[in-house]
Amino acid sequence: MAPIISLSTRGKTLATALTLLAPGEMCVNLGTSESTEVSLNLRTILSKSIHFCELFLLKELERSSVAEDLQGLAQLVANGQLNPRINVQAPWTEASEVTQRFLDRRITGKAVLALA
């Protein structure tokens, strides 16, 4: 089962994404930026056994330990199971320049600023 992750989606976009899922696949919706009203064909969704999950970061932070989650992510990176795509590593003193590179879309991955 390969999930479809739809970022900040509701309304027609979400309804369309759900119809594109294969039987047993999952849609994880992270927040919303579109209309909160959505019309769905429940028969289509239920007959395909589609899984739907709504994820709100603030609620997730209340449910689990941030420290444990970060430790889990660090372990995945250490094991080579997760590639964070770090494209820039720079000292904190270069924060302004790195920010400008983000704004100019010259950085496609993550930037890490060292404090020490």
C-alpha cells in the first residue's frame, strides 16, 4: 500500500485525489488551505476500502513525545532508511545569506545552520 499525501488540501482537490486511489491505499491529509466543504461519493470510497487520515501537527504534538519522535527520525537517518536531503550546511552567522538562497529558490533540500 503506497499512501498519497496531500498537503493542505480540501474541497474538489481532495475529492479528486480520493477517487484516484487504488483499493486499500491511504490518503493522509495535512492541514487545509482550500474550502472546508467537500462532496464525496462514499460508495466509491467505501467499496475500495480506502483509508483516510487527517493529521494536525498541534494535536500530534499533544499525543506524543517530540523528543522520542526526533530520536526515531535520527535513528532512521543513521540506519540509512531516511534521507533528509540536506543541501546546505553553514554556520549560524550565514543565516541571512542562506535565507536569501531559499527565497531565490536556489536550495531544493534542507539547510542546516550550526550554532557552534
